[in-house]
Amino acid sequence: MRVHQVADDVFTIRGTDVNMFLLRDGRDLTLIDAGWHGDAALIEKSIRSLGHRPEDIQAVLLTHAHLDHVGALNHLHRRYAIPAYTSPTEVPHAHGDYHESATPLDVIKRLTDRDTLAWAARITAAGGLRKNPVPHIHPFPTEGPLDLPGHPVPVPTPGHTSGHTAYHLPEVGAIATGDTLVTAHPTAKTTGPQLLPCFFNHSTPATLTALDSLESLDAPLVLPGHGRPFTEGIAEAVARARAHAITLLS
Ligand SMILES: [Zn+2]
């Protein structure tokens, strides 16, 4: 199964080496991130396995405009007219006006060991080498908590990309950290709370600074963009990610 309940009315969908999250309020859903282009069918199947329909999604919230997070946004918009929102800073990035950090092809060229080559094959099959601009995405319609299922609260976390946003879920004590803080990645050497390898980050020092905005949130449950959920709380996750970052930056 690719879909798991991680808290009351919160589910994780595991795409191709990337996570998405569903927030439920009765019949209605919010989706955080949309995997790779090739993950669209998996997202629909996961939603149906919960007894819902894709049309139940009221909006998709994007953490940032990398290809492994914007994947199904255009499909969900074209097929079901589902809107998508992200931070005002990230909108032009999602529109494809500019690019931040390595392209998947740049990353693949650096890979030599068997695990990362297998990952490269998986993401290529999932549409990882095609451009995927999202013309319909808009900035958040309001400031503060969003009037959407789960009432997610955007937390600006610039660094991994300039307009990266984490989403705090105060009602369940969780934080979706996107790629500001992850717990594993096929190209990383260790598991546990950490930053992604530097070549994925627009600015690794800024990503490290962005952890300051997360650490004091009330969030015993950490839901990263990559890797498994972390249940020892955001403060512990941030402490471990900072310690790990010393190895990345040295
Ligand atoms: Zn990313």
C-alpha cells in the first residue's frame, strides 16, 4: 500500500521516492504536494482506496516547485479543475519563469553507485526529465491559516528554494516540512532528520536558517517530503538536522 494514516484525518501517499499528504475534513480533502508527473494515477488510486474521489480535493498546496513535487498538478487541474496554491515567491518558479537548483539530469550525471542509479531509473520512468510548468498555480488566497480541510498554516522556509513553504497542522500537532527537512533520500548516505544533499538546495545555508522557523512549532509529528515520518517532535528533528548539516557543509 502506498497510502498510510499517520494522524487523525492525515494520510501520507508514497509516490516515487517522494511523499504527499492528504488532510481530510468529512468528504473534503487537501493535498500537500503532487509527486512526479508519473505519480498521477497512484494519487488517484490512493484517494479512491480511502473511499474518496479525486474531485473531493479542494486544493493542492505546493511546498516548492521542484519536479518531484509539482508532478500531478496539471493533471488534477485539467481533469478535475482543482486549484493549486503556493507562496507568492514560489509562483513564478512554478510557472517555469526560472529554475532553482539542479535539474534531474544534472543530478543523474553525478551518480555512480548502484542505489542512486536505480533511483535515477525510477524517476526517469516517472517523468523526471520532462519540464512541468504549472500555469494555473496562484499565491495563497489569504494570510495565516488556510480555509481548507485540515486548516494548514503556511510557514515560510526559504532556502531549498526561495519560496519554499512548510505547512503546520496545529489541529493534529504535525508539520509537513517539504524539502527543508527530510529523513531519507536515495542519494543521501544516512537516514534520520537531515537536509538534502547540497546540490538539491538553491542555498544550503539558507535552508539551515529556515530550520529556525520550524523548531518551536507545536509539532510532535514531522512529515518530510522524503523519507518516513519522524515521531520524536520537530525540535528533536531540527537538532539532528543541524548536526547532520555540519557534515554536509564541511
Ligand atoms: Zn526539492
